[in-house]
Amino acid sequence: MKSTYIIGHKNPDTDSICSALAYANLKNEISENKCYKAKRLGDVSSETQFVLDYFGVKAPQYLTDIYPRIIDIPLNKVNPIAGKTSLKKAWDQMREEGMVTLPILNEDETLKGVITASDITYSDMDVYDNKVLSKANTPYKNIIETLDGEMVIGDINSCVKTGKVLVSAANPDLMEKFIDPGDTVIMGNRYDAQFCSIEAGAKLLIVCMGAEVSRTIQALATEKGCDIITTPHDTFIASRLISHSLPCEYFMAPEEKLTSILTNELVENVQELMTKTRFRYYPVINIRDGKFVGFASRRRLLDYEKRKVILVDHNEVSQAVDGIEQGEILEIIDHHKIGSLETMGPIYFRNQPVGCTGTIVTMMYDENGVEITKAMAGLLVSAILSDTLVFRSPTCTPLDKIMAERLAKIAEIDIETYAMEMFKAGSDLSGKTPKEICFQDFKKFAAGDVNFGAGQVNSMSAVEVEEIKDMLLPHLAGIAEEQGLDHIYIMITNILEESTLLIMAGEGAEEVVEAGFKREAKDGASYLPGVVSRKKQLIPSLLLAYQQV
């Protein structure tokens, strides 16, 4: 069963990642199919990494998008063949499996080429080369298999390496003029013809009609290095069928001439490719190990399975994984305002006015009777402490505090001591670029025709606030332009003083801040005492101001 991804928003914060991990764990506990996996849409912040390290939990893997890819479509699964497989055996397999194309693989399961029904038809109808058996290095095994034959003299593992193929239809004197050393001769049970062919240097005799080969001929063949195969078919049938013993690799389309598709290729791109090339089947190659996995076709592209996702800590299109409109949303667990996402049908949507998604997930553990482990409790309490700024944020509710205190006991931490360590780790910005700092907790919004982004950086002192301002402010305009934003705002929040220094860039951004907060905005900065919540204080005030200016 394919995985269902549980993912937070882009530029994830601690709540986004920890709630995704904890909810994936819950879903796997209560589901028969353990198919739920937490994913992330951005880098792990220093604060979140501290939490993960503290409780020994691995960070979710990064997810670029959920656009449908070739791996999501039901491929034609075909039994492969080896390059030395006879055309007859390949044809029989095509008829049995209802296919017109077979993959030819190397020993390591990588693609060597493909053979089609048309290739086999060509070999039977359009090839007039009587040396084709030797040119194709045809194995004796193929000849025996095709002619229902038996090896009388010689090594069954040998191949036809030299000469042409001819049928003994003339008297021995005339045959001597046509047989060259290394030839393959198809003949009946005539002793003189067999003797003459061996003496003329034939490498392989195919004796028809099931005739026994005399001891004298066998002895002579052994002496002269001539191999002998017998077949129950007559010379007409044998001469007609022998071309079917040719190895498929001689007529196949080699891998380098094929239009192959990698498993991670977007379905949209493959559809465009198919309109230009018009092949019936396209070999699909696993991007990880280079092995062949199946064939894609136009019909199969219409029947792909959408990637299933559960969203936590957001419900806005601008914050969701790329390709969300082509995925299937199963659930949304969030504590923000109702956003712009639409679904094709009804889903489980849980939205509660609490300070943290982790609080909601904790309630769901209780509702399903699932015990919360120390690690999961650690993730959830960290999410609550981070989102509520240790209960200082106006978004914090009594329920958040109750849940956090209970989880702290399970996680065996002291809330104040642990929170200060967590925030200290988060405020350590050494080694990070201004862009990385801005996007460690960042969300995009729209107000009419204006696109803006808002990030938040927590600090532990007024001195640190000023240092962060001086580091980020010169780069904000460039970052906004790069992201296609009209305005950009970064909250530098002093947790201990419960205040924010808001820095901004973009024409008109200062006027918006002054209108929204009635505070002076000068030189790209505005001091906002008592403002610590992006969700409940910053964004609502900005949206209202955009309607006024």
C-alpha cells in the first residue's frame, strides 16, 4: 500500500513538524495499514532540531511536491527475458501474456533492450541472410528448443559462430561445391550426405525426421569437430523454424535507442512526450537503482492514483505542498483561520481555537485510547510551548496549558527549564544566512492584490533583538523580490519581555504597519509591545490595515 503523507506547512516551525510526527504515530497505532509517514516542506529550524535530538526522534524526510509521477501510475508488469532467449520463446510468451513488447534485461536487472512482435515478424519475413545464425551467435540451446531436438555430438552450451545455413538437397558431389568450413547443414538420414558434409568442414549437422545417426558418422564428426543435433521434424519444417531460434538481442531495440522514463518523472511531462513520440509502450526505469520496473502506456496514464495527504497546522493553498491541487486530501488538523483550500469531497476537518495543533493531536490520542509515549509526549509539549511562547501568547488557552503540564510529566521535563533551553537553541543563529533565518518560520498570505509574507524569529534579550535586526534588514527587499512578494515582515520576538520588533520591506509596508498597529514605523522597523503572536495579533491587524490603506 502506498504511503499517506502527513505534512505541515512550508518553512515549518516546531508545531508543524512535531504534530506531523505525533499524528503519523497515532494513525499507525489505530490503523491496520501502517502506511502513514510524516514529511516536511522545509529545513528543520535550530529550535525544532533541539527538540528532536532531546527526545531521540528523527526528522521527517523532505518532500518537494505531490505532483503525480510515473511511480504513481499502474505500470504494465511484464515478465522479462534474457538477451539469448529465442524468438520462438519470446513469441510464445507474448501470446500467453497478451503483450506485443517484452523487456530484455541484463543480469543486474537493468534494461538491455526491448523486442516487439514487429521485430519477430521482420526476422521471419524480411531477413534473407543465410549467415544470420552465426552473426547472431545463436546458442545451440535455442536450436534444440525450437526444433524439439536433441544434442547427439557436441557441447549444448556452444553457439553457432561461423558459416551459413543450407539445406542438403543435392547429391554429394554438388554439395561439396556449396559447403564451406564452419557451415550449418540441415539434412535427412542419407549416410553419404552426412559423410560428405563432415568431410567438407561443416560445423553443425541438423539431422531431420528423428533419424538415428550411425556410430561411424558420430565417430567421424567427433574426429573432425563437427557437432550433430537431431530433430523429429522434416527438412522443410526444420529449415522454416530454425530462424526462430535466433536470440532476441540480435533484433531488439537496444536501450540507448529507446525512449525510457524515470520513475520520478512528472505525469504531465510524460503525457507531452507521448504526444510527440507515439510509441505504444515506454520502459520505466527506477531512478534509485537503474532497474527496469515496467511499461507505461497512454491508457495507463489516465488511471493514476493521486497521492494521499493529511495536512496539519495549516489549511492555506499558499502554505501547502506544491501540487496539492492534484493530490487527495484525506484530513486537515489545524488551529488557524479557515483558509483557501478546496477538496473534491467531504473530508475529516478538525479545526479548534487553541494555541497549538499539538494540543488537538494530544486530545485525539485520548479519544482513541492510545497511550502517549515519552518521545511523543516530548514532541507534543514542545510544540505547545513553542506556539504559545510558554503560555505567554494571547493564542494560548487553558486547554493548551492543561495538556502541556500533563505531557511534561510523561516527557519527564520541567516546563520552564526545558522551554528556556529550547528557545535558547532556537535563537542561536550562528552559521545561518539571512535568508535561512527569515524562512525558518515563514508563511505567505494574500490581501486582495497584495502578496505578503510574515516570518518570526524568537530571541531571549533586547541585545539579541537588535543584532538580528541589523543582520536581516538589509536583505529583506531582495528576499521579497526573489519570492515574488510585495511586502515582507519579520517578527523578532523577545520572549522574556513579551514584545516584538517588526522589520519590513516593500513599498508601502510602513504605512500598512502604522495603520494596523497605530505605532510609528521608521527605517523599516516598528516596536510593538505586547505583540508576540503572528496568528492572532500580527496577521489580523495587517489584513485589516490592507483594507484601509
